[in-house]
Amino acid sequence: MTAPTINGTRYPQPIEDLLPAARVLDLPEGEALPSRNRLMREFRIGAPKAGELLALLKAEHAKQTEAEQLRTHRAVRGAILPAEPDPTDPTPAPAAPELAPPVQPDPTPAPEITTAEPPAEASAVSRPDTPTPTAPDRRAVAWPVVLLALPAFVAIWSGWVGLGGLTGFGIVHPLPGIWDSFSINSAITLPIGVETYGAYALYVWLSGRVPAPALRFAKWSALGSLAVGALGQVAYHLLVAAGVTSAPWWITTAVACLPVAVLGMGAALAHLVRTHD
């Protein structure tokens, strides 16, 4: 199902423009409010904006519930109170009780009563329906990821390059006749391709800012890319520990297909991210 358009555009809108459309979403039976994931999917917004929109919907729902409870209480209270007598009813009304004779005023003047003056400044009492201001959300810092990536980069790079050497990757001259002295180790294509695509697909999956087909493709391809990366590291260390200088044919076949597979998945994900169908 395509996301509803707001003001004729599919791009993320401000909260005040998304709120009317969120009120009229079709909800399953028994649900009063949409979930945050539903808002993210319908309006293609991030988790912070979806959380803010859901908070506004919850506040409106709470006010409506309180108003309905107040109306119900008033209706029940009106049904319990006795009704006024009907003037056309022939039944005579009960006689009013006799009043006691008036009390004569005491000529002695009453003592003057002084009341304490209220304080100059009174503390404001908050009303129950007054929304409490929420503290602004603080984003988590991302710089520790760089520190974590440094040792992982060294281990992953050396593992893939070593496995590439065992499977036939090595020094090549990509520009013969143009630059004969230029050479490059083709094994570096393995860590750059596999691990970079895995990180990019993981970002697209967790961002929640792309259409549903792109989310599904990014999810499964990211998990598959990370699994292939882990298997590649395991294969390299097992081969080195066993003293193998040339990988078996089935490992060589799988490793040789990785650059082509990464190219295909990257092109497909880039296409799905940019489409809104």
C-alpha cells in the first residue's frame, strides 16, 4: 500500500501537517492508536518524528476519553437525583414542616473577627488536563563506532586479503599499455565490496526512511553479507591454521563470485531506495 500524500507530495512533512492525516488512518478492530512503526511506514518518517506524532495522538486520545467520562458521570448523576414534582399530578404534596419562631437578636455586640490576609504570591496549582512539557530527546553519540571499527578494520582487511591470496587473487596490472608500472592487489576488492555493502545495507534497513520493498531487501541482504563476511574470516583462519597454501575449489569458487554478487545487490538496493512505487 502506498503512503498517503500530504499537500500533494510524498516527502516528509512537518508534524502539524501530518497530524490531520494520522487521525484518519484505518486501524484494526480494538486498536485506538496507530503504532510508531505504522506511522513510520505510512508517512516515511524517521523514528524521532514518528514518536513525536504518536505523543500528540495519545494526548488527544486522553482528552477525548476524559471528556467522555465526564459526560457519562453527569448523565448518571442526573438519573440518580429525584425528579421535580409534576404540577398536573393530583396527589397532594406533603405539607411543609412548621417553622420555628424567629430568634430575637442578642443586644450584646458580637466580637469582631479578623481574618488573616492571604500571602502576596500564591503558588500556581497545575490542572489535571495540562500537558506536562516533555524534555527534548538527546541523540546518542556515534563517535565510539569509529573507535570500534579500527581494530575490526585491521582484522577484516587482513583476513579477506589473506583469503584472496589463497584463492587466486593477487597482483594485477589493470592498465597494460597505458601505465605498465601500475599494479594493484586484486584481493582488496573483497573487504571493500563485501563489508562496505553490509554496512550500507544495515544503515538503510535500520533508518526506516525508504519504501517497504527496499527495507526488506536491505534487511536480508545485510544479514547475508555479514554472514558471508564472518564465514570468510573463519575459512581464512582455518586454512592458515591447517597449513593450507591453496584453498579448495569450492571455497575458491565462492570467493570469486563475491565481487559480482556485491555489484548486483548494490545496484538493486540503489534502485529500490530511489523508487516510490
